[in-house]
Amino acid sequence: MTLYIALGMIVALVGADQLIKFLAATYLAPKGSVPIIQDMLHLTYLENDGAAFGLFGGMQWILIVVTALLLALLVFLIVTKRIHTPFLVYTVSLIIAGGLGNLIDRVFRHYVIDYIDVQLIGFAVFNLADCCVVIGTILALIYVLFVQPKKEERLLDQIEEDVIEGELEQEQLEEQAAEESAPETEASNTPEAPAEGSHDA
């Protein structure tokens, strides 16, 4: 079930990403930039020939090959259940959806359409796919670095407790068996009284 939900997430996010980019190319490109919150958040049309946030500009084919290989690896890890924890499956699905959304742009448009412009901090213009990659990566790192070690520690503690409980139960069973066999041993060691009429004449 987790795999199907993850697949649905990927399809929905890639579809939303491509729809927004289509709308941006159709309606936002002629205007250039539209303020949502003046001097803080704008919708700005930008054709990016680099990676996320404008990095590695002009390296389209390298980015296509590297992205395709990474996506293939992540899909392989999910399908073969090498990644099986539901939370990790969903976060990796976010990364796949974002990478696939931008990969479609690079292959068919030869550039990525960006439109989210946070002017308050002068950050690079980005898009929904970039958000998916960044959020998915951050959540996956938090889980791997902080959550999973604690879960493994709790699991080891539980195993240790189970082993100790098992040893105590075994000792109790041994003591009980020893107590039950003690009366039988005492009875077998008690000398039998001589039968009547067995004395010598």
C-alpha cells in the first residue's frame, strides 16, 4: 500500500508542477513579474538552464544524465524495498517527483521554468519541483540522522529486556523443577520399614 501511495504522490506532484509551469509560460511570461506581497514575494518568470536555484548553468546534458541516474537509483531502492520505512518512502518520493518534474523541462524545453521569487531575502527564483527536492532531502536527512538511531536504540533496549526476561523465566522454571523433584528424591532416600513376620525365629 505504501508503494502505491508513493506512486500517487509522484504522479500528482509532477502533474501539478507541469501544470503550474504551463500556466507560468502562458500567462506569467508576458508580464515578467507579478507581486503577491510587494517587495517580499513575487511571481517572476525565469528560464533556468542550470540546476536548482540557478546552480550549474549551461550544463544541461550533464544535469540530465546525472538526474536520470539518481532518479533511477531512488526508484530501484523503493521498488525493491531497500527503502521500506513508510516515512522514508514518502520523503524519497518527494525527491523523485521534484527531480522528474525538472527533468521533463530539461529534456523537452531545454530549460527549467522557475517562478517563485522571494525578494525579501534576495533568494534565487525557484519552482514547486525544487521545493519537493529540498523538503524531501531535509526530511530524509532528519529521519536518518536523528529519528532512526533512536528507534534502533529503543529496539536494542527492547531486545535486551526480552533476553533478560527470558533468562529470569528460565531460572524460575529451573528452580520450580528442582523444588518439584526434591520431595521425590527425599522419598526415595527414606529406608523402608521391615515387613511384619520377617524377623528370624
